Amino acid sequence: MNSLLVNKYVIELLKKSGWYAGRKFDASLWINELSKEGYSCFDYAVEILQELGEVEINVGNGDGYKGAMFDFNPYNAASGEYDRMERFEIASGEKLYPIGSMGQAIVYVGNKQNIYFGDWKTFFWHGKNLEDYLNRLFETNCKPVQII
């Protein structure tokens, strides 16, 4: 993650949740277990999970920012949910991999770096890359774009 592209407010929240520059979380167990279910990981997803694995944020509105509740634990978010992948990959036009959850929705990264989230019936685009997604989560004027 290029922290220079992430709002300072968001960086402070990430730091309070355990993130630091150069963090290398071992996400191999998640990746191995999810691959048994059919998920195929790619380099950008690994980079995100190594840097942000197990980071959780749950903060209310304040200081001119929206509240948000999300985490970076793809196993808890997506294990047992592979059945929707084909539909979401067709809708997004790219290969997807789960990176965590946002409320009750699963968050996915695409192999073109876009960030999406979806549940059993809806699917949204919510950022052109990780940095954009993190900023958009808290910006009061940003709304996800519904695809399905």
C-alpha cells in the first residue's frame, strides 16, 4: 500500500488497529484453505493480505468522516461462499479474490486492482485500488457503485 495516497485520518485508524509500514502478516494459511474451496489467489491480493491481514476497524461517524466497519480476514469472510464467484467475476470482468468483510458483505480485490463488495444478492464496485477503497470508505460524498 502506498500510504502517501491514503488519507491521514485513515492511516491513523489503521495504525490504531495494528498496521505499520513494512508489515508482513503471514496469510498463507488463509490462502491455502481458500484455494481448497476453489479460490485462486494472485499477487495483488497477497500484497494486501500481507500488509493488512487481521486488521479490523469499527468506527462511527466523526471529524467530518463516515463511520465504517471492515476487516481483512478473507477466511472468516468468504469460506463456504465460493458459489457466488462466477457471477461476480462475470459482472466485474476480472478475476476476484476475497480480502475481508465490510459489515455482512465480502470484500474482493480484482486482478486489475479494483475493490468490490457483495452479499448473496448485490455486488458493488468501491475503489480503483486499495488506497482509493480505504479513502472512499470514510469520505462522506463517496458511494459504492452497484453492479448487480
